[in-house]
Amino acid sequence: DIQMTQSPSTLSASVGARVTITCRASQRISSWLAWYQQKPGKAPKLLIYDASRLDSGVPSRFSGSGSGTEFTLTISSLQPDDFATYYCQHYNSYPWTFGQGTKVEIK
Amino acid sequence: QVQLQASGPGLVKPSETLSLTCTVSGGSIGTNYWTWIRQPPGKGLEWIGYVYYIGSTNYNPSLDSRVTISVDRSKNQFSLKLRSVTAADTAVYYCARHGSGSWAYYMDLWGKGTTVTVSS
């Protein structure tokens, strides 16, 4: 299985801050990577797919980049609604696996 | 607007079979891949497996020997059966839709999730 490792596990930031989350794959996965946002008690929500494509309706402050084994999710200006846990997921080969999550907290 | 709703027993006894159904409303199940994912309490996400609308499947090898996912196009539903459950199978179970297009194996639509507890 391809292992997905996110860093940091927890991130404290203020409203308006620029935030970057990293996801590393244990093998090359081309650009077959998605990012999800999950709030407590809710289902995950797709933000980005194919490493850098924004899903419909997702604010433009979210962006994704990377290919191969290293990927980043950037929030250009953190908003109150963005405090949540973020997961990456590869879909290069079976089985699909997720990172362990990055919790973005209010500083 | 397509919506997914998972349903099934919230409590299952150890060694028994967990059975869940996901109903697709507002659209047809007759396209896309449909998937199950679970999340143990306080932990991350685990992909269980998917079914294509024509019935072909693919499962996570970690669960392959215990899992069956099927589709009922007449009811616009797909289902999960997980046999011989233990406490480690306690989780929130989500049904989700894969994206459209070639190699679109991200999940672009999720149901709300249903909590299943394995306990005697």
C-alpha cells in the first residue's frame, strides 16, 4: 500500500494567515491526489482533485500543488469557516489511502 | 441535486454481519463508481471498496475476505456487507460517489455517515 504522510498533524493559525499543509506519498503517484475538509460530526468535503483542480464551489483561497511524491494544500487567507481537519487521499493504485489528517486550530 | 443517505443497524454483535445500504436520490446510480469509507472514533479515513453501476467491484485488501459491495439499480441503491465483525469495525460508515471521467477516483459527493457500534 502507498502510505500518505501529512505534516503538521496540528496547526494553530490566526484568521487571515496563510496556511500550508504538506502531504508526502511513499511512492510516486503522479497527480492522482485529492484534498478534503472535514468538520466535527460531518462528512468530508472534496476541495481539490488531480492535485491542483479546485472542485466546484470551493473558494479560490484554497489551492493545491505538487506531483510525484510531495504535495501541498495552501489556504491563502484563513477564514473562520476554515478551521477543520484536512485529509489528503491518493488514487494512483489500489488501495486508495488517506493521510492521517491535519487539524487547523484557532490561534 | 444528488444526495446520498446511508442506513442500517447502529448496533451489531461481534462475529455477526454488518449490513448497510446507501440510497442515491436526485440522480441515477447508473453512472459513476460508488464507494464505502469508514472512520473509527477519533481516527482517520479508510477506504473499504467500490462498486461500479454494472456491478464490478474492488475492495481494500485489508478487508477483502470479509467484504461484499453490491448495487441494485432498480432501487438506486448500493450496499455493504462486512462479515465476522469485531470491536475494531466500530466506526462511522460513509457512502460516497467517485468523480466522473477517466481515473476520477476521488470522492466528490459524500453521504452524512452512519455510526455502527460492534458490541454484545
